[in-house]
Amino acid sequence: MASREIEIRLCGSGGQGLLVAGAILAEALTLEGLRVAQSQSFEPTSRGGMSRTDLVGSDGAVDFPLATTLDCALILDQIAVERTAGLLKRRGLLLLDRERVPRPPKGDFTLHSLALGEAAKGLGDARVANLVGLGALTRLAELCSDASLDRAIRSTSPARFTDLNLEAARAGRSLTEATAGVRPAETVAGGSPR
């Protein structure tokens, strides 16, 4: 039986909740039976710094806890593009927030540029763009089941944010419905190929 190994990056600028999203995703992957190592880095937000969390998951032992060749990535801000796109595996998956990443990178990967921030604002709180993105990424990259992600959100979110966080993840999954079967062409905001 082939083992499952995956490397994931969630990145953007400081204050976008990427470390929280990483913790939720790590829990969801654990619920799916994977062992997960998580690393993070963040620079001062006041200086426009990048924030990232990397996850390495495996159904066996995680040999090296740092992501070096990404299977997929979520980018919520232009600042993170340069330091992330080059790490994607050939034919990997890159999900961008179309508003905050107006200049998408080019490469041999599947690119989805979706209205993540816009969907979060539609829910009444732009701060949940991280969870809109997480819902979309887990669906597009088939990282975990919806049930595992929802269970992880319930177990890690403060009670007053649980319903909003679940709604944000569902909104992200809904954004992916228009992208079904689009591979490896780019997908833009409304889900139509470029």
C-alpha cells in the first residue's frame, strides 16, 4: 500500500489568521489518520511582513518537519507569492485570493484565483477569509473530508466564532463548485477558465 505524504503552505500577511487556519487543518488531517508536523513563521505586520504556516502530513512517520516541496498552497496576500510559488511541485495546486493577489505567478501548477475575501465580507466579517480559503483548499486539493474539517473547526474555535467559522468553510467549498473539472487551466473569480 502506497503511503500518503503531503506538504501544504498557508500564507499571506500578518493578521490574516493563517496560524489559526493551520492549526485547524492540522487537526482535520489528524482526524483523517495522518501524522502532522507544523511549522510557522511571521514577520512584523507593521512592516508589511509575510506570515506562513507549513504542514507536512504522512500516514507514516514525518521524516522532515519542514515543507520543502509543496503539494498545494493557499496565498491570501501578494507579499507571499514570491516565496511560495517556486516551492510548488510540478502540477501542484495554488489557490489565491483574487483581490489581494492581483499578480498571480506563472508555472507548471494548477492555479485557482477565487473571491475568498469577497466571500468573507459577504458573511459580514472579512477576518474569516482564512477559513473561506481553507474550505476551498481542502475541497480543491482533496486534503480531507468536509466532516473532518468541520469537526476540527468545532474543536478548535472559540464558541462565539464556531458558527461563523463553519459558515466560512462552507462558503469556500461553494466557491469551488464552479471550478470542477478545470485542470490545469487557471480559474478566476467566478470560476470560469481564463
